[in-house]
Amino acid sequence: MFLSNGVKQKKEWWKTAFNKDYLTADSYFVSKARTKREISFLLKLTGKIGLTKSAEILDLACGYGTHAIALAKHEFNVTGIDTSEYFLKIARETSKKQKQKVQFSKKDMRTLSFKKRFNLIINMYTSFGYFAEESDNLLVLRKISRALKPKGFLLIDLNNLSQVFFQFYQNGASTGKNNIVSMFQNETLKNGKRLVIKKEIDPLTMHWTITYSWKERRKQKNLQLRIRLFSLPEFRRMLEESGLKIKRVWGYYDGSPYRFDSRRLIILARKAWVIKKTNA
Ligand SMILES: C[S@@+](CC[C@H](N)C(=O)[O-])C[C@H]1O[C@@H](n2cnc3c(N)ncnc32)[C@H](O)[C@@H]1O
């Protein structure tokens, strides 16, 4: 069956979206306190899963390196990959300033070529589900599985589909052309700038499109992201098809359990000893 996507969008939006403008729009969501919570969660996790010093960790879609650098400080061998030159430059400069060794490189996650290399792969802050083709999302999980050592772990931090729906209906969402559900949010950034956020969901594709608009030096700025939302059972099936089995699920970085209204869907999965043959 053909599945429509009524929201007009550049196919590979993620190739250009993660730049200076993204940092402006995202400053509404990211705070020092949140980053601190994420890092403390990751550090506790490395203890729980028994990682010893010099274990190999991959930060997949590492952005400007926050988590990778924090893990390197604890003497893990950390590799960070991302496609954004802008973020990678910040990551390299920060790690140099903080005297931390992290191997940062520019790579599309679909082309991961590591085999049985990592004890842990992390994918933080909704860095999954960006591709127009469903098969590409699955391909990434297969590449992750191949890059993990047997019994290695994947920690993936996604948006919670049901909480996104709660937000829509709490904010007076309306249904329009092609049954796209949309809502608007007006926010003020820390620097006083007004930010308008338009959110849309296509019920046929489960693509969540977020458009940020603001003014900067009298210029209108717009930034659009498109993210595939996954239910937990759907994601479990994709993980299992890739040779990964869910071990734990949380709803936030404070370790709270996953619920319909949790802010996040944080999944810890483990690679099986022997995995089914795939084409990845
Ligand atoms: C929402 S940001 C999160 C960054 C980082 N994980 C964090 O928590 O700060 C998503 C990141 O995914 C990266 N990205 C997008 N598409 C990618 C791809 N195909 N391969 C590798 N990285 C990608 C972006 O450049 C961006 O840095």
C-alpha cells in the first residue's frame, strides 16, 4: 500500500539541519541540568552493565560531543560519528580544550563498517528515525548490531510516541488536509527571542515534522526536522530482526519506568551471541 506523507519536506533534511540555527532552536529544550542528568544516567549504566576502563564505546550521531567527551573522561575508549561538520568541529575543539581523546569522524550512520568492535553503542536525544525510507532505519540497527561485540549493548534514547500524542491533544491540535494533525506552540528562548513551533504528524507514516520559526537580525529563520515515531513493540521487532534483544526500558534519565506519558523512551538492548544472517 502506498503511504502518503502530506507534509512537504526535503528528503535528506538532516544533511543541512544540524548547524548554528539548530542550536538556537534547540536551546529551548536543552539545558545544563538535562545534560547533567543524561551523563549521570550513562555513567551509572556503564557500571550496571559492567564496563571496565578502556571498554570501547561508540557515540552514534554524537553531535557536538557532549556525551562522548564525558565518557572519555572516565577512561573509556570513545569514538564519535556524525554527519554535521559544524557539530564535529565543536566536538573536536571541546575535547581538545578538555584534554580528552575521542576519535571523531564524519560518517553517515547507514555506512557504519565496524565489526564486533564496541562494548556499548549509544544513540542519544532522538538521533534515529530520520530517513525517508523505512528500510534505512532498519539498516542502521543492523549495522549497529554488526558493530557490537557479542553480548555488547545498545542504549537508544527516543521520543515517546504516546507522550507526543498527549501533547498534541492537550494543545488543541487540529486535523487538516490528508488527515495531518497539527499544533502550534509559542515559546520564548533564554535570550528573549520568540520561537514559533509548528508540529505535525502524518497518521499514515508516523512522521513527526517540527518547524521552528524565529527572527534574527530582522531576518526570518525557519528550521524543519522530520522524525519517525516508533511504538515500543514496533521498535522491539526491528531490534529483534537485527539480532538485538531488549533488556531494560526507562521513561527518563532519572531511571523512572516507561509509561504512556513518559518524556522519553530509553531502551537498553543487547546483542545475542549468535545472530541470524542479514544483508547488512
Ligand atoms: C538531535 S541531534 C543529537 C546529537 C547528540 N546525540 C546529542 O545528544 O547532543 C542529532 C544528530 O544526528 C546527526 N545525524 C543526522 N543524520 C545522521 C546520519 N545519517 N548519520 C550520522 N549522524 C547523523 C546530526 O548531525 C545531529 O548531530
